[in-house]
Amino acid sequence: MSRKHAIIKGTFILTLTGFATRFMGFFYRIFLSHTFGEEGVGLYQLIFPIYALGFSLTSAGIELALSRSVARCMTKGQKKEARELLCSAMLITTISSLFIMLFLQKYAGAISIHFLHDSRCAPLLIILSYLFPFAAIHSCICGFYFGRKQTMVPALSHLIEQFVRIAGVYLLYMYGLRHGITFSISIAVTGLVIGEVASSIFCFRAVRERSKERVVLPSFLRSSTRHTKELLALSIPLTASRVMLNVLQSIEAVSIPLQLQFYGMTIKESISTYGVLTGMALPCILFPSAITNSVSTMLLPTVAEIQTLNNKKELISLIKKVTYSCIFLGSICCVTLLVFGNLMGQIFFHSSLAGDFIVILSWMCPFLYTNNTLISIINGIGNTTLSFAINAVSLGIRIAGVFLLIPAAGVQGYLWGLLASQIFIFLVSLIYLYQYSQK
């Protein structure tokens, strides 16, 4: 299969799954907002920086490193070594995720009070901690299949995760209604754990049943040190970058409600506004990005392969086609959301505030949808330091918007900072890729 067909096929499968999961997630958000209110959704969203930070520490860097290493092995026909790399990656991530799980359970109260500034998050963090070992297995197996340019198993695993999560929460809620039990937003966090358990079981069974190559223990033990060194050498810079970015994102997330209070809102109003923004408006904006996220996933190993073959003409052609397509998609979505954003907020969430946010955020679409693919191309080229720097400065712009603009202009100040950060990523990435193509 040619690289073009591999990208198209992989993107098609991931996009269909992405739309399906986002479609389910969209109505799931509506269910959460109607059931637990804007404040409940705000508390639920408040723990996601901790989730993202834990995932970055345990799995994110290893998944990307494994994908690149497996792609190298498959190019050389070393299928057995690719399987051994997967086993090494799973061992590393499982051990690290268990440490994170125990740490989070011990210090959930302190993290909730001193970092998230809301003690009600403590029980949510304890429930969330059980997710990480299963997420580690899930992410490693997905990275293994992405390296082989096989997207069916990762796509199905994400579909299963979303379905089980939503069905589990809904069934728990219905059980509570029938037996007079009042559940809090904690059942939504329980749904996250249930979904990861189901997807990791599916992935583990798939990788055992679908691969003919078997890992022999003596061979694995002999090569495990070498594979571990290779994976850590690739993943540590990626992990450090992701952790730093997640720390900045966490500072941003927990500071928004606080700065809204400086603007004049009460604690309840600030949490509710944060919930509307991150739990209602942003999912609407991000819904079409299922396409660009799928393209980004397939681009990284493809760009790395093209670069290895030193075929710059093909790489430039690929960059142009992807960039133009993403800008076109983002422009269509921008116009659509500008026209129908207020109506969507009223119909789907019964919130005029959500509609206002959707309209303002719609201006980001052409930049937001293109930036994912541009950063993926830069990572595929191998310049992960630049992609980290771009993202770090972008987050710095957003954080400046939080601390400087929110106290003066309210949440709209943050939205202006968010738009400025996306424009920055877009321009700097294009400038770098243009200069790279001229070398």
C-alpha cells in the first residue's frame, strides 16, 4: 500500500470513529449539563488537568516513541522486535502508572485544596487514579498499531471506550433514580475508569489474537534493556515537553475560575462559567477536528518515513495539500458556527452563554484545525524541540490572557487570548515549514 493510500485509509477509519465518539460525547455533555448543572460540569472539567498531567507522565511520550520505533522495525521487516518493543513499553508505562495511582490516592486532598482550590475534587481524583494503569496498556497498544499504520484496533478501542463510558454512567444514574440514590458528578469520573478498563481489555485481546509473532521470554529478557534504552531516549524529551505543557495548561485551567472571581463573580458563578466554556462551548468547536486529528495521527510516521527517504519534493507536496485542506475545513466551520452558534447553545445546552462562547470561539476554527497537522508535521520531521517551544509560547499567551485580561474584561478577555495563541502557532509553524522547504 502506498503512503498516500495508507494516510487516506487510516484517516478515513480514524475520522469515522472520531465523529462517532464525538457525536456520542456531544450528547453525553448535554446529559451531564442537564443532570448535574453547570457547576457540576465545572467540577468535572476541573480535574482534567490532573488527568492530562498523569497521562503525560506515564504514557504520552512512550506512545509516540513506540510508534516511531515500531515503524522503523516494520520497514526493516523486524516484526518480532516490534512486539518486543511493545512489551517493553507496556512494562515501563504500567510501573509508572501504578506509582501515579498511589501518589494521587495519597495526596488527593492536598491537590484539591492547594492546586485545584476546591476540596470537592478530592473524591473525584481518588476515583480517577484507578484509570492510569489501564490507560497505559491502551495507549501502548495504540502506539504499536499506529507504528504499523493499522488503525482499526485503535479506532475500535476508542469507540468502545466512549460507548462503555456513556452507557456505564447512564445505567448508574438510572439505577440511582429507581432506588432513590442521588449520585454526584463522581459517576462521570467512574465512567472514565470503566471506559478505559473496557478499551484496554479489548486492545490486549486484539494484540494477542491478531499478531502471529510471539514474544519468547528469554529473547525478550535479552533485548529488554536495549529496547528500554531506545524507548526512554525517544520518550523522555517528548514526556518532558508534554509534562511542561500540561503544567502550564493546568495553571491556566485552575486560574480561570479564580480570575473570574477577581472580575466580580461568585465562586458558583465562576465554576459555572468555566463549565459552560470547557464542557459545552469548546466541545462544539472541537467537534469537526476529528478529521484533522486523524490526519495528524497518520502524518507523524508518514513524514518521518518520507524524511528518511530524503524525498523533499513529496514532503512539500504533502504539506501544501494538508494545510490547504485544513484551512478550507476550518473556514467552513467558522462561517457555520458564526451563523448558528447562538441557536446551538440554546437548543443543545439551554444556555445563551454557551451560544455566545461558540460564536466568539468560531473565529479560531481555521487556525485550530490547521495547527494540529502543522505541529504533527514538525514532530515528524524530528524537530520536537521547536514544537514544544511553539506550544509553550502559545500557552504563555493564553496564561497572560487569564491573568491580565480576565480581571479587566471577564471571560471574553480569555477568549481573545485563546484566539491570539492559535494565530501565533499557525504563523510560526508556517514560517518554519516554508524555510525548511527552501533548504
